[in-house]
Amino acid sequence: MQTLNLNENVLGWDCDTLEVSYNGKIKTFDTVWELEEYLDHRYGVLLVSEESLTDETLH
């Protein structure tokens, strides 16, 4: 589970179990896309894979 401290609150998400946790309350999703959309729209968190952060054309 990845976590992020938002002031005194803790936001966590797990892309394997498709769960988002906020202050101990858990919300479950059917797809990774739904989880990502929820995090983006609700908390402004954008999930990005490490592979997309590297550009092989830059050397």
C-alpha cells in the first residue's frame, strides 16, 4: 500500500487489491482506472508508472 500524509490525515491506495483508504475508511473499486480516477478527482493524486517517467529517446 502506498500512503500519503495530507496534513493530519493519511491517504493510502493499493493497485493490487483496488482499495483506497482515508483515515481508516476503505473504498473498493472494480478496475485500476476507477481507482485512478477517484484519486485524481477526489484528492488530486495522479498515479504514474516509473516507466512513463523515463524517455528512452533521451540519451
